[in-house]
Amino acid sequence: MSLGRILLLAVSVLVLFGVGQRVLDRMRLNDRQALLVIAAIFAGGFLPSIPLGGSISVNIGGALVPFGMCIYLFICAGTAKERWRAVIASVLTAAAVLLMGRLLPDEPETMPFDINYAYGIAAGIIAYLLGRSRICSFIAGVMGVLLADIAQAVINGVRGVPVNLNLGGAGALDAVVLSGFIAVMLSALVGTLIERATGKSERHARIVDGRQVFATRGKERKP
Amino acid sequence: MKRLWISLMIAALLAASPVSCVHAETEHEVWTLTTQDGQQLTQIAAPVTVGDEYIAQDNRTYRVSAVDEASHRATVQETGQEAAVAQAFFPFVRALAAEKRIGLYCTHSDESYENGDGAYSLEESWAGIHDVAATLKSWLEDKDVTVEFNTDSFLPHDAGAYRRSRAAAMELAKSGPAAIFDIHRDGIPDASEYETEVDGEKVTKVRLLVGRSNPNSAENKQFAVQLKSVADEAYPGLIKDIFIGKGNYNQELMPDSVLLEFGTHTSDKDQVLASTQYMADVINMTVFGGAQGYSQKAQRAQESESQTVPGAVSPPQNSPGTAVRQSAQTETQQRSGSGVWIAIAIIVGLAVVAVVGFGALSGGGFSGLGESMKRFSSEVTGGLFGKKPRE
């Protein structure tokens, strides 16, 4: 079984056991919604990619479901500032993905680890530095890889190099999905560790009576 | 808004920087593997790291024990020899695929041959490496094998090439092939390392590459060894060696998945193309238990001759007996079964570590973890078990 599938199954188990509860809270999701998204990524990944004309196609599980999730998170983001951060993190992650492709060696045997995981790590770091947001991390992880693939296709087209663009074509095992989940996990782990180490409690958002409320251990205030 | 414009400008600068315009394959570092007494074993067109494994043409196995970055030399330690028993009993040690289907693709879509294509890298929709894969396909089809050849381009030839070709490998895997091959050529300058003769014909050797950074690594290696074992018996010298290095080469998608290097960029392309005939035979024998040298065209020609020439004999359809096939299937099922149990063990292990670690970190220690578990139990059992969440 591939590491990608192991990662997704591990995330599902974590959700089932309620461990990622606070991460899901911050991503405006409940357990069932999160499991539904993971199931949709799995199932959609097994379906053939949808041709969009020319040599461009898009996979349901590998690109459409994660993209839809990004739209949902973008709309649900607490503030306009957080939305801007998500956009900026996505653009910077895309640039980082393109740059990693150029700067890192082109043979996998030269890499200390699988490059597919490096994109998620980059997205997690960029998004965390921009605003310690799990939402930003997921959006940056997913959109960073998607934008980088689209940008590469455009660069190829301009240079007269053959263009083949299959967005999220590897389904649940695609770098788009892996990057999104790794970015969130990294952001959550680093965030929790830093907050524990510094002794500062987390400030997280919850939905109360249909309105978003930011809570800090016993205190709740409206935005 | 200002931040967005700054980030867009940074991204645009990065994308337009000179370093990002390097698209074609660049010259590789060439490393030399030597034994502890200084004997040169082979060259590899990529950095070698401690722990990499090498199976030489004579089936001696080595492990890289030390590397010298300055001289690009790696010292290897002999670890043994591939078991001769496995070769002797081949092809009876693996289950034969029911449907004769193979998948082919070329991750490095620009790879070409200086002696034949005029350049070692061609950024076109059809490069020299596609000719090699297409010829291999036609030879396999001559052996009744259905071949799905994905001719997509995954340019540029950079660190993201395997990410882009992953989609093609996945699409191929969906159609249920018995094996998938990623077709490449090597980048070492010395073409003589790849020169050989098979049945009196000048051909280039084939190197098999296995990524050890993936959960299927053991199965991939076993498949590569099986291919070499068959080739060693049928066409000695055709398979150069097997290198087991870092990376996964998308081989995690299928156990029977190997990267094939047909010659190097300085090899004669005609000799490279000639080697595909023998490699197709090796694949047909290994994966499907086909007869050595079986050719659909040759058989048809012989059949039509047999109608006019009394006493003519058709090529033998060498297929293992039912009992042997069943035992081979059982062995493979056990092999793949162990992989499933390992995967399940990894998942359970990861989950336990994550549950305990994350719970202890973020949920007020182990008591918080317990609360969370009780709440979940209550949710899934409709309040029958566990603790109902406070309203």
C-alpha cells in the first residue's frame, strides 16, 4: 500500500477517534463532513479524469474535490484578512513548487525524501508563517500544486514545448491531495508544539448560534 | 492588498528567473561503484548514497558502504549472491497474469540518443525514448500482449517530472495491467558499458532500477530479480544489472513495476531498438509464462506453411502445469498478503502514536483523550455507549 493511501487512512482514523477535533473545528468541519471529503477523494480518484479539451484533463478525487474544499474553506474563512493570507500563501507555494522543481536534482535517488511530501511541507511553513492558520495551510497546499501545474503548462505552451496537463490525475495519491493534508498536519503539529512550549493557549473559532466566535480557554468573544 | 501584489511579484520573479528556464535534461554527475579492493564495478548517472544496493551482472549483490563526494566514488561491500534456486525454478515461482496486458510510459519525455536522434535531449512531443517504447510495444503485441503506451509528455525534465508522470502511471494502473514499465535511457558517457551481443546480434544492455523509498520496494526488487533471472537463462548478458537506490519512481503504485534503462545517451540507437525484441521476450516469459522466442507472426507463417508442408511443427506453447501454477499463485498471495498486514500494522501504529501524542499535547493530557474517545463512542452508538457531549 502506498504512503499516500496510508496517510489518508491514518487521517480518517484520527478523525474517527476525534483526535483532530480542534483542527477540524478550525477548518469549520465536523467529523462526518471530514470523512465524507476523504471518501470523495478516495472514490473520485478511481474514476477516469474528465477531459477539458486538448491535452488538459482534471481528476475528480485528485483535483475537483480538494478544489471544492478550498472554495468552501475560503468562503468560511473568519475574516477578509485570512482570505488574503490564503491567496498569498497559495501563490507563494506555487512559486516554491516551481522553484523546487528547478533547483532540486531531477533524479529521485538524489533526494533525501520523496519530493511529493516537500510541497506540503513548503505550503505548511509558508501558511504558518503568514498567519498560523489551518485553513490557509490546506488551501496553500492544494492550490499551490494546482497553480504550479497550470503555470508549468503555460510556460511550456509559450516555449513551444508539448503541454499535457492532468490536474490531480493520480487521485488520492496525487501531490495535490498529499500536499494539502501534509500542510494541515504540519501546521497543526507545529502550532500545538509552539503554543504548548510558550504556554500560550490557542485562540480558535467556533460556530455558536450560527455565528463565528473566537474562544480562548473559557473566554468567548464575538469577532 | 499590498501583500498580495508583493507576493505576486515575488512569484513572478521566481518563475521568470534564469534558473527556472532550465528545461532540458542537464549533464548528470557520474558516480563510480568500486569494491573495497579498488575494482570498478559500474557507473551510475546520479549521486549514490550509503545503503543503496547493487546486483551485478554475475548476480553478486553489493551494498554501498561509503561515498566520496569529491571524487564521486562509492565503495561497495559484497553481501552475497542472488539465490540460484530462484532462477532454476523460474518462471514457476510467480503467479502468471490472467490477462496479457502491460503498461508503458516515459517519465523523462525528452531522453534521446546522440547517435541516432542527433541530441541526447529533444523537447518534442516524440523523442528518441518514445521510439524505444513504441518498438518494445510492437514486439510485445507480436506476443499476444495488449500494451497500453501512454505517450504524454511530462516536460520539463526536472524534479517534478515524476510528480507529473504519476497521473499517467495511475491511469495505466486503473486498466489492470500485469506490470508497468517506465522506459528510460541512462546518462553515463561510456557507451561500451552497455554494449553486448545476443544471439550474434549487437544490442545494448538493459539496466533495471528499483526505488527503495516506497512500501512496494521489496516486491519491485523481487520482480526485477525475476526479470533478470529469466533473461540470464534465455539471453545471457541482456540485463546489465539492477540498481536499488533512493526514490520511489512511482513504483509504489504497483508491485510489478520497474524502471528500464535501455542503453545510454551515447549508445547506438539501432542497437538500442534491437534490444527491445529480446526484452519483450523476457517480459512475456516472466510475466505471462510465454515461450522463448514466441512470435505471433512467425507462428502464423509456420501454420500456413504446415498446411502445405507435411510434418511441420508449430512453436511450443510453453505454459506451466496447473499444479505448479497453483503453488505459484499461493506463494504470490502469501507475498502480497504479508504486504497488506504490514500496511495495516503501519496504519494502526501511526494511529496509536498520533492519538496518544496529539491527545496528550492538545487535549489536556490523557484525561482529555479519554473524554474525546467517550464523546466519539456516544456519537456513533447513538448515546448507548460513551459519554454524551455537554449541551
